[in-house]
Amino acid sequence: MRRLFRSKFFLALALVSTVLISGVMGYRLIADFSWTEALYMTIITVTTVGFQEVQPLTDQARLFTVLLIISSVFIFAFAISVITEYILSKNSLVNLKKKKVKQQIDKLNQHVIVCGFGRNGSQAAQRLKAYKRPFVIIEKTRENIEKFQEEFLFVEGDANEDEVLEEAGIKRASYLIAALPDDAANLFVVLTARQLNRKLFIISRASLISSVKKLQLAGADKVIMPDKIGGDHMASLVVLPDLITFMDKLSLEGERTTNLEEVGIEDFRDHVECNTLRDLDLRRKTGCTIIGYIKPDGTYLINPEADLPLEPKSKVIVLGRPEQIRKLNEMFHIGD
């Protein structure tokens, strides 16, 4: 459709140019006008403004003027219709896309809201996409939206505004990532989001150490300092290069390539009776190894004992190769 509009537009432009050139050449040759007079006569004729001729016209010039008026009326009418059709169709297409995006966002539930599509926000979006987690991005830069709107769901606007957050479905969301480049802007986002959804788990970016405490007081559950993490990682590569490289191999690339999985105890108890980690017997059944245990109060235990009692609402961290993790998920229907 866009190609059809483009061809019609170029056709209309060619016809209008032909009329103007023909008019100038006609008055120049038939009425012996100067180039300026010929151009002036052509413009007042095709636009039908009704000004007086620059010189008296001969019968041949009058006949040429009649033909020029008739042809210009039809050609200019065609050109106007093409331009109008293009503008209306473009507006209709934009409105249709906005309506479709709104319908998709309205269907989201327990999703993630990413505020800001800069360096950190775009990385978060790519990782969430790899994990097939539902999410929507709030971004105010139109250029970024137009560039990635075919790949992600966007809400255009300022994440500090209640209406924009509500349009992103904040009352139905489970997580919010404040990834704006300015700490003060992230602070306002956290404050606004916490007021709109008390149960929301909020993760905020921070550039300054002094901002961490403020963001936590504002309602952020976790505060991440990307620059600090990057520096720590580079220093660790100097001190413990092999260990850090091994840890990088465990990085969570996507749903089908992960080496780590976080599983709630309830997911296991729906399929097997278990009171301790030994009862799960994951090593024999799936090849996976339990490397961590998270208590209901959030306490972390690294390399827990096999006889550790399993509490309700606790979780285990499982390590395995991608195919072992897939076997674990399929066996216990995790994520269904």
C-alpha cells in the first residue's frame, strides 16, 4: 500500500511539473513573452487567481490559456486528492497502530514495566524478551520508539506522570524497572509507582552512592549501580579471571539457554511429597544440582545440606546444563 501511494504521489508531482513547464514554454513560444512573464502568466492561470494578463493575448494565446486552465484543473485536483489520501491514510495507520498497542497492553497482567529505553533499559528489555516475560516500555523519545516499535511494546510519555504509568498497566504489573539516566528522575518514578501499586516490586538504577538510600526510602526494593557492577567485574577479572569467566558462562542468556533456575517449593509439592532437599532427588531425576536455598523471610543459604527442612513459600536455586534445566521444567511443569 505504501508503494502504491508513493507511485501515485510521484505521478501527481510529474503531472504538475509538466503543466507548469508546458505553460511557461507555451507562453514563451506562442505569445513571445519573456521568461519572467511566461512564468507569471502560467502561475496566475493554473491557480485561477484572476489577475490581468501582462500583455494582450492573441487568439492562439487565448486558446492555449483555455487548454492550460482545463488541464491544470484536472491535474491539480488529482494531485490534491493524492496528497489528501496519503495524509488521511497515514494518520489512520498511526491511529490503528496506537489502538493495537493499547489493546495488547490492556491484556497484560503480572507484567514488567521498563521506564526508559537508554543503555540499561534496552538491555533489560532484550533480556526480558529472551526470557519471554511480558513487559512494556515507557519512553518519551519518539526516535527510539519509531526505531524499535516493531520489536517492543511502547507507551510514549514521561514515566513520572500517573496517566502514563496507568496506561502501561501499573496496577496490574508485578515489577517496575526505573532505568532513567538521572537519579532524580528515577526517584520520582519510584515515588509515583509506589503510590499507584503498593505490591509492586521496584528495581531502580542509580549513578551515585548517595542516591541509593533515597531510592530505597522512596520505595525501591532493589537499587542497582551499573557503573559499580561494571568496575567490580573488571577488577575481578584481574584477581580471579578463570572464576569470573566461569560465572559469565552461567549468565542467563534466555529461556532455552539458561544454566540456572529459581523454583518455588510449591511447584515441587504439586508433583511429589517432599519434606527435605533429599526427598526432591533432583540430581538423579534431572541431573540438576541445588546450589542455594531461599527462606520465606528472604535469607539465602549457599550449598544447603540435603536434610534441610523445606518451608512453605521457600525457593531453591538450581544449577544445570540447558537440557537439564529444560528436563526439570518439563518434569515439574514449572512456568505453566
